[in-house]
Amino acid sequence: TVGSIQLLIGGIYSMLLWGTKIRAAPQLTAEGKEKVTKVGFYHSAGQLLSMMSLGAGPVSFTHIVKALEPFFSAAVSVVVFGKRMKPQVYASLIP
């Protein structure tokens, strides 16, 4: 799929930059690794479920659910990561 190709190309590009020392490889603390793992898990789960939903029902329903992504991103930011955004961000989520 297109997503797999994009991931492959991005991985190769990153490895080339880090391997040739054009860019320094990131050094993560244990806390940083934990946060990156959480974000990666939720992002991967969201992508997988989005792809599954396209085949499971009407495409219009998938688009409605995907339109709620900004709301869920703000909610996960508070609930999972304990990070609150500015009030203007939450105000922009009101239809």
C-alpha cells in the first residue's frame, strides 16, 4: 500500500542521514522512549482501524469518524499525556 511505501522510504532516508552523520541520531531518555512508544501505538492503531473501516462499512461513515480526529487528539493529549493545550485550541473544536 501507499502507506507502507511511505514508511519504507522515510525509514531509508532517516537511516541514510543518521548513518552518514548528516544528522545526529536522536538520543531518547527512558521517559522519551515511553512517550514515543505510546504515540506510535495510538497512531498505528488509528491507521489500522481507518483502513479496516473503509472495507467494513460506508466510506461516508469513515469520513465522519476521521473528522473527529482533532477532538480525540486533544482528549488523548489531556488524558494519556497530561498535557493541556491553550483554550483557543479547544474553542476551535466547537462546531
